[in-house]
Amino acid sequence: MRRAAAEATLDAEQAAVAASGVKGMMPFGRPFLEYVISALADAGITQVVLVIGPTHDIIREHFTHAVEPKRVRIRFAVQPEPIGTANAVCVAAEVVGHEPFLVLNADNYYPVDAYRLLAEQDEAGTVAFDREALVADGNIDPERVRAFAVLDVDSDSTLRGIIEKPGDSLSLDDPRARWVGMNVWAITPALVDACARVPRSTRGEFELPEAVALAVREGVRVRAFPLAASVLDLSHRTDVAAVQNRLSSITPAL
């Protein structure tokens, strides 16, 4: 998001947030995170923990003073260093406790049905997004799918493995490329334990998908619930216009 893109059209406020890198605060009338949290509330989620960095005062200030949530309770967990999503899960678990909880990216707008699928279960799981629907209905083009995880799903909707960011190593016409992981998970204590033990990745971070893969290898059952729906991805400045257009008809309610 910090990287300049000549083809991106941002107003002054959006450009300032893009430069800060705090994508969840990208303004679309309201900060992007408000839309995300509103969708969680629509799914019946009433407790939200935002994992923030030590310098992310803008997020804490906004959700403590600028808005007054009525449908959800918002708490904060501070991740001392940005050393990966598995570490973020461990930090969140210190606030949540031993209950199962959902984990999602702050720069993706997921469908309410995705949250409902996961919240209705009492086991570890993720949503397996149908690649064709993801491309047809969202702001993600076919080639961009290569940057996401591909899920190896059994006939009984059990996750067998994860191909993380396959790039050119997997043809998009391959049946194995049908199910795409967009990093929304139902986390159980077993997965928190795996997050605490997973080694650093080649990027030098503790990665949640690698922790899940570790748990699967150790015999933990992780469900992969199929869903034909779109996800709005706010990774780059060039995503801002498309996301703004899709959110223009939505009024977030916290």
C-alpha cells in the first residue's frame, strides 16, 4: 500500500493513509475497518479484538473515542513486532483466552456468510473460496490468485494441505487450484499451540498458514468450508477505486 502507483486515483486523505501503511483505516466515507467489523456484527459476532502495533494509535484512538460501537465490544491486543500472522494469533489469544475465535485480515472485506460458516462450528476451519466466483464477483483477477494460498480439500471438506502463494508452479486450470484460501480462520487452542511452535518462514516471519499446515500434519482436523462468493482485497493503492465503488452502497453499523 505504501508503494506509489501512477494509475491509482486517491484523494488527499486516502493518500495519507496509504503512505502510513495502516490499510484498515483507509477512508471510504468511513474507515475500511468499520465495514469489516459491521459485517462481523451482521454475522452475530459481538466481541472483536484488534491486533495492532505499538505505534498504531490511530486505530486505538478511532475505535475508543471517534466511534461508539453498540453492536460489538472492541478490545485491543498489541503485537510488539510485525513478525507474522501466527504470532498475531498468539497475541490475540492472550486477550481472548481459551475459547475458539475467528481470525481475519484487516485489509479484506469478507462476505457475512463466510463468518457465519466458521462461527457455527466448534472446530478449526477455514473458508475455501471458489476461484471462479472469487474472480467473477470481486476485485481479484485470475493472475492475482497466484499470490493467495491454494487449499487442498478432501471430499468431506477436510483440509489436507496448503499450497502457499503457488505463483507459476500451479496452473490455474488445475483442479487443485479451485479452492482459494483468503486467510479467514476459525482458531482453536490446538491451532494456537501450533502458532506458538511453528518455525519462522523463509520470509523470517511466523506464518499462520504454515502453523495450520503443521497442525494438520500432526493430526489436527481442520475443516475447509466451500463458498462461492467474492472478497474485496485492499492490498494495493490500485485496489482503492474498486473497493470504494463496491462499498458505496453500504453504511457500516457498529
